[in-house]
Amino acid sequence: MTSSSDVVVVGAGVVGAAIAFYLAKSGAKVTLVDRDAPGGRTSRVSFGWINALGKRPEHYHRLSRLGVDAYTQLEEDLGPGSGIGHGGGLHWPSPDDAGRSEMASLVRDLEEFNYPYSLLTSQEAAELEPNVRVDGVDDGILYAPIERWADGDLLAGALAKQAVEYGASLASPVSVRELVTDGSRVTGVATSDGFLSAGTVVVAAGTASVGLLAPLGYQLPLGRVVGILGVVSAPVGTVSRVLYPGKYHLRPTNDGRVAIGCRDMDDLVDEDTDTSSPPSWMNQLLDMARRDCPALGGGQIEELRVGARPMPADGLPIVGPVPGVQGAYVAAMHSGVSLAAIVGQTLAGEIISGGVSPVLERYRPDRFSGSADTSV
């Protein structure tokens, strides 16, 4: 196979699929390439909380808020089957001094940033989530109504499908072997299916982006953190929104189940963890959720999903032109689902217009070389 596009996007997770979607919507000739089905790897493991809660520094909160807002139009563009859910988020602290201090700090930030929220009583929270027990929370339950959630694999699939309807090509499953250059300019990608010619290549391949960009002389400062997502059987309507009781987080899924994550338990896995039979600590996580949501009493862990998530060296997104390589771009970040809409829309606009958006000015790849302002 040899073909030509204006842009090749490497990686059909949520971020890459969003970039391809917005490029195709703008009329660019795009090819989206992935070794798996869209959303089949990291996006499938993501908790998929679309929010700006607790994001720091302030400019990152502002970007994340733009990301939340951008989903309003994106959901309309994608229509039914987008994988996007609603309902906002409920957050209450762990019942100790550290939890209360964390909540107080969070509320101060939200006030400063003018983020929509309210503090609910237990009774008010129960009206939103009748199956959830929040008795004994004296300092208020934070409700952020603008927040959403998404099943990352469904969202990536919907973005890729709509991109194709706008004229993009989807090459999947196809592996990208290397980016090809002529001098300092990218000319396309070599794949397991042949050469794809393009004047612009966007690398949005998660943790695999490091290896793809290294031969070009660019060391992408990106680490990897392994995370979990447990999927639990539950009566339909058990929960309706994101819940974050401090120690763990849960939300509904589009197929009527419940997804559970826990940062502490992310540390208990690696990419070789056997997911065919969930370990005992997953039952401990489910027990925690059952205490707050007794309707999960009969629920069973049906899936344990484990995957490597990209983590930039400074925790902030890395988006924009690859230093020293004309026509090459990178998009790498940890909060991929939260930021996919705003990053996809903005980066696609830059590629189409040749301009530079202030929205992404603090997240350029060259900030690590000292040539960009990294102040916060």
C-alpha cells in the first residue's frame, strides 16, 4: 500500500481520533493509523472523567475548563453512540483531617477560578443519587454540574467513525514502523501495510510516541504510569454520574454497569498483571464502593482492565510542533479524555491555518529545552 494524505495521525485513541475528526471536519485529507481498533488500548482503561476539578496550575485549570466546555459541541457533532455521559460529579472528602483540608483547598480554588459548583447536604446529594449513602459528611458534598464522563473506547470509535464520514481514511489494524524524513522535513510514515506519504504527521500514540520520535532526534519527556479500571455488574441506574468519595472513584458505563478506579491500587499492577481472574484487592475496592453504594451488594467484578497511561515529565500536556522536524507534531498528555475535544480542535486549527493558538502556548514540546516560558 502506498497512498498520500495531507496529514497522517498516528494513534487512534481518544486524542488522536479527536485530532483526525477535527482535521477531517475542516476538509483536510487525513489518514488515521493504529495497530488496534480505535480506543482499543489506553482509552479503554481510562476512567474517562471530563473535568477541571483540582487541576493546577491555574493555566492548566483554564485549559481543562475549555476542554469540558468543548464537549457540548462535540457531543452534538457525534450524535447518539458517542460514549459520553452527563450528570456532573459528586465529591466528598475522606473522613479525616487530611480529607477535610483537601476539600477546603479545593473549594478555595473553585471560588478563585469561578468554576460552577455547589455544596450539598447529604439529603440533597441523596436526591441526585438515591442509591448512594453519604451519611456523616458534615462539611458538605461538592457538586460540579458541568462535568461529564465517557467510555473512552466508545468515544474514540465514534470520533474515528465520524472522521471517516467526513472523508478521512482509517488504517487499522496497521502498525507504524517509523516516521520518514527527507532532511529535516517529515514526508510520511512507514507502516506494516506500506508507505503513507504526508506533509504533516501527528504522533498521538500515547507511551509509544517516545520510540517513534526518538529516531528523529527528539527525546519526548514522557513516562508511563500503569492504571486499572474495574467494571462491575450492577442494576441499571445504580449511579448516574461521577462519584469521588476521596479514596476511589466510580461512574456509570454506557452498557449499564459501573466503572471503578483507585489511584492507590494503580500501584499494585503492572502491564503483565493477570486480568483473567481479578486479584483479592479488587474485591477490597468493590467492598469500599458497596459501603457507599449498597445497591452494588450483588455486583461482581466482570472485567479488570490494565494499561499504561502516558505521563509527561512535568505532568502537563505536550502538544505542538516537534523541535527540529518540519511537519511533525506531537500530542501527549495524561488527561486525554478530558482534553481531547479542546486539544483536537485547537491543534487541528493550527495545522490547517498554519497559525499559533494561545490556548496551547504553555504546552509546547520545546519548553523542556529552555527556549519557552515554563513559568506558572
